[in-house]
Amino acid sequence: MFIENRLAQLATHLKQSQPTPLRLSLWDGRSLDFGPEPKVTIVVPQKRALRCFVPPDLMKLGEAYVEGRIRVDGSLRDIFEASARFVQAAARPDSIRSLLRAVSHTPQRDRRAIQYHYDVSNEFYRLFLDHNMVYSCAYFRSDADTLDQAQEQKLDYILAKLHVKPGQRLLDIGCGWGALIMRAAQKYGCIATGITLSRNQYELARERIRAAGLEDRCEVRLQDYRDVPETGSYDRIASVGMFEHVGLKHLGAYFRKLDALLAEDGVVLNHGITAAHPDNRAVGMGVGQFIDKYVFPDGELPHISLVLREMSQAGFEVADVESLRRHYARTCEHWASNIEKNRNEAIRIAGEKRYRIWSIYLAGCAFGFARDWMNIYQVLAVKARRPNPLPATRDWIYRGDQAAFA
């Protein structure tokens, strides 16, 4: 009875001080409302499931939902927003923060983590991504942009920032299903190489390259970035949505590898999610633990200050830094909406549990990016103490992007 009484007291307190549109529907027919007009109902079919509510955090609630110990009714957006408000209002202050942790990153361990996340099913990812299957932050020029438009704009934006030219060699580290290297070869005349650790991505990217007739200019490899051999051979390097898997302790070695692969007058762009806290803490309230267990094993987010320091120590001069946080919030909103619309097909392809993991994860990302729980930056850099190959102003980024997209 202690937990039930504690929840009843909490419901009374929140209704008066921080109304939350949440209802708990208990196994015995009773219900507890934490605010007027609840948009979300959590069904608690057994008494023992109450353990995840006192003290609550998003790891406990997310795990109970994924494992089927509770059921949730409501839209994905409302579910995550109500849960986050409930946790923030009810949890102990020390449980909001996330502890620092260190992860060992070996090629074998990183390969397993990548395969766990990406080798679900290509068809599963098609259900919520754009037609080019770009699994990273899109770039929205207007509120009217579709996800397809915004992702193509993002590809052009990256290639414009890199100031690519026909005949240059481009390396895409973590190339996904090949969208960036194909666009670089088709639209910009680059000789493009992509690497990935996901066999599903590798096989589909090869099929797409072959179908587009780009085999003479475009190549994809099943390869770890540490094993790329062509020292000083690449004029341009892009790393998009990959360095989150590198590990905090390995950032220096990662950037030194990029420096070794880059030509003396080359340009590199690193596009990745970063921590909001300057000491590189994971997202709090149990979010980081949930993502590590169910979504991105061994992922670690550095703060942008650490990224810039490690790049500088590796021999780069940082030329441009841009936050795309608001763009990623919108991207994840699209993804969450798409997977919710395709719920039945997602369950058929990947199972009920996988659908629950991804639906709440994508909704949570949209919520978190919108509220600056984490950020995402594009960092453009050149080799320090070398002649800078980039124009002196930023005009080339926007002129090149507009011209390419037109």
C-alpha cells in the first residue's frame, strides 16, 4: 500500500502545483489523475508494475513499456511529453542528472553495436525515413518543406560547405545507405567512397549505386574507419551521424585518423550529436540509460567544446561551427509521426517490442532536441598551418547550396 499511497499523494500535489495531462489506470479499476483532461493513460495491469513510478525516471517507465509491463494510450508526442513532465515534477533532484561513464571501444565491440542498431531491416527503416533513406538531421528551409525535400537540402548543404569540385575524392565515414556519396557523384562529379559497419546498409548501398549506373565514380565498403588505408588521398571527408559511436576516450585518435586520410589542402566536415552539459554527461532522467540499453549500445556524446579541442589537438583549424538542433527536432518529429502511421507494418517487420522501442525513442528525440537536452553540430575544418582552401567569407556555403539545389 505504500507505493499506492505515495502515488495518490503525488497525484494530489501535481494537480495543484504542476498539472500533468496523465492518468494511471490501475488493475483494480481505480484511476489516478495528475492533471485535468488527461491526454495520456498508462494502464497498470499488475500491482508489481507500480515499482517503476516511485521514484520515477524515464528508464524505468520506458523499460516497463517496452517489456509490456504497462500499456500506454495516447499519441507518441503526448506520451513522451506527459512522462517527462511527470518525472521532472516527481523525481528526486539527484536522479535527474546522469553520471559520467567510460566505455571501451574496440573494433569488434563497435561492430556489434552498429549491427544491433542498423541491421534490424532495411524495410523497417523505409517506414519512417525519406525516399533516399537518409538517417541523420535534415535541413529545413521553410515550414512547408517535406522530409524528402529537407533531406536533399541537407545533402547539398554538406557538399556546399565542403566546397566540393568535380574530380575530387570524397570519403563518407558512416555512409548509411549511400545517399551522400551518390549525390556527390551524380550532382557534383566527385569520386566518392563510403564506409559502414552495417552489412544491411552496405548491401543496399551497392545495389543502389549499381542501379544508378555510378559504379565508376561511387564505391561503398564494409570497413571500420580505423582500417581505411589511403593516407593523404582524400580531398574531402564527411562524417555524418557516426562519431557518436567513437567514444569520448577515442575522439583524439578518430580526428588524427581523419587528418591522416585528408590531403594537405583538404576539407573535413563532422556532423554529429553532442551533449548539452560541458562535462559530457549523458541525457538525464534515465534517458541515457534507456538509449544505451535498447537503442544505441555504447554510444557517447561529447560536448561541442571537447569536439573543438580534440580537433585542434589533432591538427585541424576549425573554419565553421553551426548548430542544427532545431532542424533535428523537426526531423525526429517526422520520423516519429511516420513510424506511428506505419505501426502495423513496423510490428510485422520487426516485432511489437522493437516497434515500442523505436516509437518512444523517436518521440523522445523530437522532445529532447526541441528542449536542448542534447544538440547537434556541423564542424568544418581544414589542416592547420596549411594554405586554407576555403573562401574568406561564408558566402560560398549559401551560394553553393542554393545553386546546387536549384
